[in-house]
Amino acid sequence: MSFATFIASQLRKPSGWFGKHVVARVLNRGNAPMNDLTARLLEVAPDDRVLEVGFGGGDLLDRVAPLVTEGRLVGVDFSPEMTALCARRFDRFVRTGRLELRCAGVDELPYPPGAFTKACTVNTIYFWPNPLASLSELWRTLRSGGRLVVAFNPRETAEKLPYTRHGFRLYEPAQVGELLEGAGFRDVRLVPGTTRLGPFMCAVGTR
């Protein structure tokens, strides 16, 4: 396995010592601008029920958890290492019931229809085998009027990184917008942002 392939596999699913001690920190630092814009676009209210898919090292959870004082925040990640890491990091929120963390995949979310008022995911769509089915699953778990935010690097930005040639499915912004619409979301809009790598995009849709 080449180094680029190894890094790509770790970004998809952080694992082992490297995932816990290196990748989690890299994700928190590298995704910070995207997490910041995602949190602002969610417009979290105290009584919201918020879902994050693919929380990684927990930077976005850290931004949202203090805002959900009367509702609930749920994080789903299919990496056991990231789930255990964030369970320790956010123990104070887990113990009080304000935060629930589950090790699961976006293709089969362990929650009933309409369980959430807000949902988000940052830098994960590249790894979904069937993005339309995954977005439809997010649509299912949102209540009517609920909001989804999908943050991602468009092709022009992602291609600057050598490891995105290994297991990443890259998208143009319009393609992600069309996927949200195909999954049933309405009022879809694309909100741009910028990191040190270049422009990124947040696709926002309403259930």
C-alpha cells in the first residue's frame, strides 16, 4: 500500500493508533473552517435534535453541543476508534443525555423517520458508495421542514491533494445539489466558503 493510499483509507475510516492520535487532530484542524460555516448554516436552536454523520475527531460536535441545551445532539461515525475517542472527549454531555454517539454508517441510520430537526456532514460524501441512497436515508430521518447541510471540497480543490486519487469520488458543486434534489430535498442552495486549499461548498436543503 502506498502512503497516499494509506492516508486516503485513514481519512475514510480512521483506525488504530494513527487514526486516534494523528488523523483525528488533522481532521479537527483541517475541517475547522467548514465546520464553522456548517454550524452557522444549521442555525441551531436550543431545542433542536441535531444529527452529525461522520464526526471524526469531534470539532463540529464541540461547536454544536453547547447550543443544544434543551434538545439532543447525535453523532454517527462508522469508525469505532472515533466513536470511542469522542465518547471520552464529550463524556460530560454523554452522561447528561445531551449527546449520543453511535458507531454506524450513513447507509443505514439506526433512527426512526423524523427523528431529527437538523442534520449535517462534513467531508464524507466522497466515500459514500451510493450517495443518493445515503442522502435519502438522511431525508428519512429528518422531520418535515428539517434542514440538511453537506460540506465538501469541490473537484477543483480536492484534486490539489494527491491522496484524493485513491478511493475518493469527487463532485462538482452542481452535482451535489442535484443529488440533494434527487433525494427529495427542496429549496437547495450552495453556499461557498474558503480554506487554505481553496474554495469549498456547503449544500443546504430542506426536508
